[in-house]
Amino acid sequence: MRFVDAGWKSVRPEDQMVGAESYRVSFARYKGDKGSLVTVVAETSGEWEWIAAHHVPFPALHSMDEPYENERRYESVFLLNEKNNPFSEEKDVPCIAYRGKFLLLFRKAQVFFEYHEPIDPEKARNVTLYPEYLQGFIDRGRASCIVAFPSRKATDGLKTRFEKLNAASDSYSRQKLSFWLGELKAPAQHR
């Protein structure tokens, strides 16, 4: 896949609770022949935490979790349209999305990758009736990105090769990003 762009935004939680702090979302976008990929790191501050790794803000067509590199990957498949996809490039064309997500740093950060492919609107209405298509898409989603959790020593070496990430373009809606990322809660609210 070829690199498209990258950036960061400060975003407020979707539920806009009193006292909720903003959080930072950093992302990079890539485009391939068949689909596109977004890689994301979303970090909270203060007491706020991401609610549950299996939570996605859209009805899931498929979801599961499994061990991955000494962490736990939570995956889900859902449909997006231009109204709820902050990275939508085509008007009136729905897409099917695969999200692989990890909750890290005691729920203070979520790292995920999301693979998108356009889907025919007729097929989108009843995509679960096409199990071969759905499984093929899940396989392509899993293969779209390899997430590595390097050792501490390797991480120290990586720090020297990073460039500062610029703020994302205003074309990326904070409201869409907030809804797309999911909800935050104060620790006492979900324990």
C-alpha cells in the first residue's frame, strides 16, 4: 500500500460528559489497489479510559478476540458510510471495515488498524448472506497490517528515527473522529 497522509487531532469524547478531557488521536492513511488502511493511536489523559476493547461504535457483523504477540487483539467488522467515516473519499459509496484493536497502558491508549473496501450497496444490505465474501474480507483485513510490539531495547532505538507529526488537515472532522473512535469513561463508571 502507498502512503497517503498522516496527522493528529485533539478530540473531545463522544459523550461530552462534564469534566471530560480531550484526547489525542494520531493516524496514518494508506491506499492499495483494492482497499485502504488507517493506523491509529488514540491516547487519553487524566483519569479517563477507553471503555472496552470489544466495543465499537457501529453494529458489528463479526467480532472476536484472540492472543496476539503477548497482547490481546479485538477484531470487528462493520459497515461505514460517508456520514460516519472520517476518512471517506467517495460520496454515497458504503464501505466494509475490519478493525483490529489493542488496549494498552492500562486503558489509556488504544492502538488499532482499520482496513476499508468499498462495497456494493445491495450487498451491504445483506452482507451476512455472503459468508465466503465476508471471510475473504476478514482475511484481507487481518493481512493488511502487522502490529509489532518491540522489546524495550528495540523501542529505545526506534525513538531516534521518528519525525514530528503535524496537525491533521481541517478536512478531518473532530466530531466524526470522536464518534468513530468510541467512548471514554471515568474509571469508576465501568468497574
